[in-house]
Amino acid sequence: MAMYDMTNLQYQAVYNVLSFALASMMATTVYLWFRSSAVKAQFKSAVLISGLVTFIAAYHYMRIFNSWVEAYEYKIDKEDPALTGVPFNDAYRYMDWLLTVPLLLIEILLVMKLSDEEFSSKAKALGVAAALMIVTGYYGELVVSGDLTPRWVCWFVSMLFFLYICKELLVGLAGATQSETDPIVKDKIKMAQIMTVISWCTYPVVYLFPMLGISASHSVVAIQIGYCCSDIISKCGVGLLIYQITYAKSNKEGLLP
Amino acid sequence: MAMYDMTNLQYQAVYNVLSFALASMMATTVYLWFRSSAVKAQFKSAVLISGLVTFIAAYHYMRIFNSWVEAYEYKIDKEDPALTGVPFNDAYRYMDWLLTVPLLLIEILLVMKLSDEEFSSKAKALGVAAALMIVTGYYGELVVSGDLTPRWVCWFVSMLFFLYICKELLVGLAGATQSETDPIVKDKIKMAQIMTVISWCTYPVVYLFPMLGISASHSVVAIQIGYCCSDIISKCGVGLLIYQITYAKSNKEGLLP
């Protein structure tokens, strides 16, 4: 990613938000892994995978944080940090999503009432669509200034896969959600699907920031804060919801360990 | 945060107190996580969350410690350290509180006799109040010298939320505390509530240091030592008390695993 000068406040804002996201990911990981022993055997995997998603994200946030710190340096006589020439590597986010987005979709599928065949076909279709969405999006992310045409093209192609996944989550899986008998469980599964779709909607919006006439340094700050918020909702928030769903299902069926 | 020259003694005082707080947080985390398996299933989550609070705090103390070290450097011919130009990032504390204060309130609620509806409504109200208290406080923290009016305004607004939380802890939850049958458990829950309120009272006092005519460098030292003491009491102290409450409740009901 091309680098831009930051004021002290801009640099600190990104720095603190990245650290906050890292702490959230680590804490959620530990909680989910500990609590995976509190649900019925058939749901342990869903809770473990939810913790795996935040674990992978914690690793990448550590890398992103370090990359941000290495890209700038403070000098004794200046308030604002100066560029060091080391590029800030935003590709970590795409590497992260390539692993975590398919896992996020699988953790939602794992708590739903699906036959083995349905699970396997849905997981494959959603996993492939997610990978294509991320790979096409990444190419456009390399362009943040100058002629933005490639960024627009990538945005449109990536959106096609994005809309397919949203359709599957909201419509394709509606039948399985309706078949839940417990109203609390049903509501929570619906909430996990809606939270995922809504928090994901911020990614294509954030992606558009450089096209909205926002200056390069402002758009870098807005992109980083936007992605952090979306990641916390879609990974920590949805992960904790998945745990609550499996915990409710385990209790209801009276088979807590 | 604007930086101030420190004498060798001042620098070392903050350095050692930060390291002491870090060690306390790490040790409490490990103890609570290990002991979470010693209480009844229904209380495991409360003990785990208590350990999560100190875990998140340990992470932030590591960052605060490193930031303090990077802000100053020793030279061979001088006794006192010199500023490096790298700002000391105190925002870590606010990032920490944003995560740990709601969790601290939840860990207290989790050991009380509350119905699911009461728990959920209290947790929401206290969580939102805590977040607002911290966000409003943070804005004022950016001002430590010059015109302190914004710091005063932030202090008052933040105090409103603070007083609401204290009122809820001491009055709103008094009924649930009274309904405990075991006198030892009842006393310990009362103590957790009072310890939380008293240790929290130091935060608004520490916040006032720059307004009390204390010089900038003295007030930085006093703020750091004050926050460390409050954090150790409210996080390690209350966390260990939560463990004792759940352990007593588990034993009493004769259902230890």
C-alpha cells in the first residue's frame, strides 16, 4: 500500500484502534476455547472454530499493528510522525479473511439443523464464493489513488460473490432456521445471520472511501477504523453468539456435561 | 499525551509500578483460569471472565510499560533520562477500561441471585453506562496542561455515568444481595460491590491531579501510580473475591465436581 503522511492524532487513532481489536480478538479466543467444554459434544467443534477465527485474526492484528508502528517514526523535535519508508502491509487483512471468512460461514452452518449432505454442499458453495470474493477484492485494494477504474471493476466483481453469500445466508438457510423449535435459539440464529450480513456490508462501503473524494490519509484512517469495527462485530460478536446458541441448545436438550 | 522531562527517580518509580501491576495481572489470570475448574458449572463463566479481565489488563500493561520505556532514553553522561520524541501512549488505559469495565460489572452480576431477565437488563444498562463513562473521560484526558476547561467538562459528564453505576451497584442490587441466605457469601458479595466502588473512586480523583496545581511531570507520575493501585484492587482484588464467592457457593450447595 502506498504510504501517506499522518498527523500525530491520525497515527494514534489507527494505532489505538488496532491494539483494541487485537485485545478483543485475544480475549474472545480464550473465552471461546475455555467454554468449548461447556457445550454438548456435537457443538464443541462450532465453538472451537469460532475461537479459531478470532485466534487467526489476533495473529494478523499483531502483524498489522507492528507493520503500522514500523511505517512511521517519531523524531524529538517534531510532533507528527515521519514516514520510515517501510510500507504498511494491509495485505494481512486479505490473508486473514481468506482463512477466517470460510470458517465464519462454517461456524454458522454447524449450529443449524442441516443434514450432512446439505451441510457439505452449502459449506462448499459458500466457501468457494467467499474465496473468490476476497481474491477479486484484493486486486482493487492495491489502487487507492490516481485512476480508480480497476478498483471499481474489482468492487463490482467482488460484490457479485458478496450478494450471493448474503442471499444464501438470509434466504437459502431460512428454511433450516424456521425448523428450530426453541424460539430463543431461533432468534439467536437469525441474529447471527443478520449480524454477519450487516457487519459485512461495511466492508464494501469502507472499500469505496478512496472513490468518495476522501483524501488519501483520511481514507487510510477511516478504512482501518472501519475494518476494525466490522471485524470485532463479525468475529467476536458472532462468535460469542454462536457459543450462546450452542449453550442454549445443550441446556435445552438436558445433556450438559 | 504531551511528554514531560522526568528525573531518574520519577522515571524509575513509574517503570517499577507498571512492572509490578503487569506481574500482578499475569499471576491473577493464571490462578483464576486454573481455579475455574474448581467451582460448579454455573459459576465457571464468572471465574473465567474475572481471569479474562486481568488477562486483557496484562496485555495493556505490557504495552504501557513498553511505551514508557520507548519515551525516554539514558545517555552515558547524564543521570536523568532524556525524551526520545516517541509519545507515551496513555490511551491504552482507556482501551483497556472499555473492554474490562463492562466485564468487571458482568462478573459481579454473574455471582448474584438474579433472574435471566434481570441479569440481561442490568448487564445492558451498566455496560452502556460504563462505555459512556470511559469515552467521555478519554476526551478530557488529552488535556493535561494549559486551559483545563475541557478536562473539567469531561470530568463532570463522566461522573454522571460513574454515579449512576455506583448507585446501581450499592442500591439497585442491594435486594439481590439481601436474598443470599449464607451470611459469609452475603458479606463477600457486599465486599465485592464496596471494593469496586471504593477502588473506582480513585479514578476521578487521579483524573483531577492536573487541576490541583500539581506540576505536569509530578502529576504524570502520580496519575500512573494511582491508576496502577486502583487497577490492582479493582481487577485482581475483586477477581479473587469473585472466585471465593463462587467457591463458597459451590461448597455450600454440596455439588463440587
